Amino acid sequence: MILDDFIYLDDKGIYCPYGDFYIDPKEPVPLAVISHAHADHAVSGNQEVYCTEATSAFMQLRYGKMAAKVFNLVGWHQPFKIKDVQITFISAGHMLGSAMILMEYQGSSYLYTGDFKLQPDNTCEPIEWHKADVLITESTFADPAVLHPDPVEEIKKLNDIKINIMLGSYALGKSQRLINLINEHAPQKKILVHHKIMPLNLIYERMGYKLGNYQMYGRKLMKNQEEFVYIVPPFTFDSYVRATGVKRLFASGWKNLQVNQQDTLFISDHADWNDILEAVKQVEPQQLWTLHGDGKHLKNYFKNGIFVKILN
């Protein structure tokens, strides 16, 4: 039997009362199960954390001793129990170490996607699927009007730009994917990375994910017009809003983060509308619960079929 209150939202985040743990809490809690290392899912200061090895490495790099008091590292498809809830990590394809969280309790199963994507990505584990009674999905781009373009075709836009490029990107996950894509599909470009991105790259390399050619940014290098692509985090990108002699682009699935209508680089690490429908097809849930976005379009789409509950 599906329990309507198996998880619910409180002031600290997504709470499972049957295991007395939080999933991706917004504030520090005694016990957290964390899907991936992006800051909106992985806060510092939790007492005890269950996560993948990569997620732990990124959190410890970013937060140091404040990351968590205890890390329990769990491999893919290795079930563990918190009280009477059995939990299994399944690859979400969002970034290195990102996990869907399968929870099984009293004969029913609940699959929390966290952030996920279906697009191929050489810098992380590919998405996997598992059947579940309830699919608890992110709905960041759960709108029929939002369909992500092919990332390869987007990155090929760089080939037509013959001056240096300042490419804004989130430091973790997106930057590493961009380095790999540029090396494969715009190989004449010389990639420079901001110093904040370099230690994250080293974790990828240590875990066996070779990104391709890149080097640390140097001011003297950018003075030469050699088709450099300088990848920078958002705060640096925003601080150079009036930069001259370079083409400014920001890689994101969000339209409001594009520089303008002409200079766009739509590369998203989230599921679009069709991807969410594919997730429902693969998981075959009896119920669909939505988080991290707006579930109204999904509720309308499945009104004559699957029960849809909007949690946020």
C-alpha cells in the first residue's frame, strides 16, 4: 500500500518519517540522504550523511570539516537500511556521483529522482531506471513548451566564433561537461579554466573521468587572439558584464541566463518535458509526485491516468 505521508516537506526539506531521515535537506539535520553535491541539494553541517563517493568528495572539497560529521559512502545498487526503510542508489545521469534514491518500505517502492538527465554525458555515470510504485520527480522544466536542444549542436556554435570567449558555467558538473564537449566538437579551441574550477576537475580525473585538454587561466594568455574559451563560474561572469574583446556566453537551460537572444548556449543538465514523460514510461509508477518546480502541467497531462501529487 502506498503511504501518502511516506515523505513530506517541512521547514528543513524532504522528510521521511518512517526512516526518520531527510533527503537533500535545506538545513543541517541529524541524518541526511543526499542525491548529489550541488549546493541546493547538499548543505554543510549535517551530523550523518549517506551518499556516493563522488558526492562525498565534492562536499568535503567545498565545505571542509563542516561538510558532515560522518559520511557513509554507498556504491551503486548496494541496498542499505535506515530503520525499516531499504534504500538503494541508482545513477541519475545529472553529474558525477548523482543518484536516484530508491526507497522500499512495507511492500511499496518510492523512487526519488533528484536532478536527472537523459542526454549523453561522458563526464558522469549514465542514467539507469528502476520500476517503482511512486515516482518522485524533479519538475524543473516540466512544461511541454520546454524541449532541450542537442548539446552537441549547441557547442558547435563555438566553431563560428573566431575571437576569445568568456563562457559562464556552474563550476561543478556543467564546467566539466563543457570541457569534454569542446574538446570533442570544437577541438581547435584552447580551454582555460578559472581557479575555482580546477580542484573540481582534479576529482573527476582522480575518479577516472578524463575531460580532455585544458589549462589554468592566465591573464597574459587571453591577450592573444587564439580562440581561447575561458570557462568561469557565475560570479566571475557577472563581474565582467562590460568586458570588451571577448564574446560572452552562458551555458544553461534557463532562458533568463542567456546573454541575449542572439548569443545563446542552451545546454541543460536537467530533464525536459519529454525526458520526464520517458521517466514515467520507464518507471511505470502508480503515482507521480512532483518536486523542485511546477507540477501543474504533469497533473493536467495525466489527469485521466496516473495520480499526480504536487509536493512543493
